[in-house]
Amino acid sequence: MFAHTLAMTAHTLSDSERRAWLRLARAQNVGPVTFAALLARYRSAAAALDALPQLARRGGAGDLKIPSDADARRELEALDQLNGRMIAFGEVDFPAGLAALDAPLPFIMARGRIELLEREMIAVVGARNASALGRKFAGQLAGDLGRAGLVVVSGLARGIDTAAHEGALVTGTIAVLAGGIDDIYPPENAALYERIALEGVVVSEMPVGLKPQAKHFPRRNRIISGLSRGVVVVEASEGSGSLITANFALEQGREVFAVPGSPLDPRAKGTNRLIREGATLVESAEDVFDNLKAQIGSAFHDRDQHGTHPSGFDDAGADDVRRQIEDLLGYSPVHIDELVRQCGAPVSTVLTVLLELELAGRVIRHTANKVSRVP
């Protein structure tokens, strides 16, 4: 029913460009927003790499840690040994859902049936300590969604994630990892991981061999929701990582679905709250289809950051603007437009000073074009 593909204008990086993209994305203090800003200003990753040290020094930092070309070559060789690929933003196989984010990932690492990344996707996530009925429902739901043509995305965790992957193995499933593309967690999912790597797709943004830390799981959750038209939450206590995924979905303009549960079960607290706050109640796959059918096959809403990346810079008065911004910034996020208004400086100058401060690790970029001082 929903087995559509999503086309986008694409280019292919050369080997040297690919290593430069990898080095820039792995450089200290360079996240997706900073990466996009650097490319917008310097037009190539190689030129941006040349400029990084000076930009960071102007922001008040010492030497940045920047991987060497040999480091990038080794990482790509390790990926190739796993039969994996680095797919950069703008390349033909880069998922349309991720490309539409307000801060697209510079690239993903993928292993398996890459063609599944062109299909329509739905995320199914939930509690690690899931109930038997929750696991059964998640597996059945994932199977029904898969038979209708949707690829099921989840995080390979215990409980609901595992049941969702198992239910959609035959029709297509994608496991997004918080660690490297070869990091299998939990260990008991080793056989499931191998099946997904053969019959589905394993995705990560992290280096091969990396063991995840707590800070990496929200980044994994952002990819899960970003790939998908919507997120279905099956059992989630308050404070659950699945609720973080649902929050990312809302920020990204994606649909949120939740399966209701008993008010006596703590694992239903989060899903019941999502429903009270407007999430679509799900009792069967039809509830998901009815909500998504108007979106399937259409382009994702492009949350373009037009006007938020520096394209030119005049050194005159830059030190004064930098001092003003440092005085104006606090720990609560403020919109960039407000900084421009209060500084009375050209937009390009304010944006470039913010870029320098980000590279120096002194400013945090938030969603919705807001920034704050680093605590």
C-alpha cells in the first residue's frame, strides 16, 4: 500500500571529499548546525577545515582536535570491512526524512539493504522492561505496518524495540544504534542484529567501534524520529527515552502515536500522557494508516534554516560585536534575530561571531534558531 520511494536532487562525493566531510563532522565542537554553517560559508569541507583553527582562536579557544586524513581513511576502511557505507547529506541514498531536518546530519553510516532507506518509514519504540502483552502488540503492529509497505524503525533495545524489529524482519526494518555500526547492545540481540544487517538496515552516525555513552542515546532517538513519518510509542514510563523520541518527532513536525494502557501500570504513564496531550490513540495499524495516508508519497516538510548561516564577513568591528554577544548571552536560549537587533550589527557578522564561539565551545546552538551560553 505505502511502498513509495522518495526522490531528491543528489550528488556523489569523491573519495577525497568524503574524507574531508568525515574529518569536518568529527572535529571538536562541530555538530550538524555548525557543519552546515561552515559549508555554507566555505563551500567545501576542505576549505572549512583549513579555516577551523583561525575561527576557533577568534572565538577564544586553543587548538581544536581535528582528525587527520589518515584517521578518516582508517574509519572508512573499517566501515568497508563491515560492508557498510557512509552516505552523506545530498547523496542519492540519504534518507529524505533526515534531509528535511532543520539541522540535517552530515552523513550516516549504513549496513544492509540500503534501498530500504528510500522507502516510507514508521518508528515503533517503547519500554525496555516491556510487558508480555506490550511485546506481543508491538510485534503484531510492526508486522501489520510492514505488510502495508512501511519500513519499521527502532533502536534495537530490549523489550518493545526488539519485538518491533522481529515483527518487521520479513517486510523491512531499520535498527538505529547509539554506538558504532558494529556495536551490538544488548548482547542478547546479536542474532537479531545479524539478521537486520542481512535483511534490513543498521544505521549509526558514530565511528566504527565506538561504545555509546548516555549522551549518545538522545542523538540516536533524533535519528529514529527523523527517518520516520511518525513515532508509535508502546509502553513508556515517565522519563523514558521513548518520550524523548516522541518529543523529537514533535519538533520535527512528525506524527506521534501512543498505545493506551492501564492507569495502574507505570509503563503506561508516559503513553497515556501523550494521548492526553494530543497524540493519536493506537489500537491497530489502521489507526496509523488513517492518520498518515495523506502524507505518504509527498515530500517531507523542509525545515530550512534559510538565513541562519553566514555567507560573508567583515572583520571591521568584529571584536566589538563579539563582546556585545558575550554580554547579551545567558544560559536561557535567545533567538538569533534578537541578538542581531540588539547588537545593531550586520546579520552576517553576528552569524560568523556565533560560529566562532560555537567552535570555541562557548556557545550552544538550539533548535528554532536559538543560542545560549555554555553552562
